[in-house]
Amino acid sequence: MTIIAIDLGLKRIGLALNAGSGIVMPLPAVERKNRDQAANDVKKVLNEYEATTVVIGIPMGSTTEDEMRRRVAHFMNLVDFKGEIAYQDESYSSQEAESLMKGEIRYKRDGRIDSLSAKIILERYLKSL
């Protein structure tokens, strides 16, 4: 069972992978130029790793949760993913990712934070199973 986590952002989409080994690895983030390009790039990753489940981070319990679920559903329709889709609370995952990277590398907007955030989302999901 291959699970891919997605941290869906307006500029970058963070990705992380668990191939059933219990180890979660961040993958290169997708730069988002437009919706269709981003959906195609994510679809390629899902197909490459033969993903059976996608875990998507959303801010649960917030006033924007319903709106985010709607946006995520629309994006995943564009991706045309046929497997299971699960939602996981992403609250503070980006801040946690940033704190993990402090002092390691100079902060760049290259998607590492986004994919590290996706890794945190996937780890939270796996712990909840």
C-alpha cells in the first residue's frame, strides 16, 4: 500500500511518500503555475509511485474547513485519482516544518518546507490509524 500526502498550497504543493515501510519521505514539491499544470504534475507523481491512498492536509475545526474541502475535492477531480482520499488536520504543520529546518539550511522558497509539511501530515495520519 503506497500512501502519498499532499500539502496543497497556492504556489507550491508539498508531497510525501510512505510505501508501506513505516518510513515517510518528503518528495520534491510541485511548483504551481496554474491549476491544470499542477494537477497533471501531481497525477504523474501518484502514477509513478502507484499510490493507493492520498492524504490531504486541511485546517480542521477552522472556519475555512468546508471551503478547503471543496477546493481540495475540485483539485482531486482534476487529478482524476481513483484511490482512497483521506483528510488529515494540517494545523501548524508548516510552522513545525520551518522549525525543523531552522539552522539546517538557509530558508528558500523551493518547496522543501512544503514537502516537509506533507511529511508531517502523513506521519500524523499514520499515527491515527
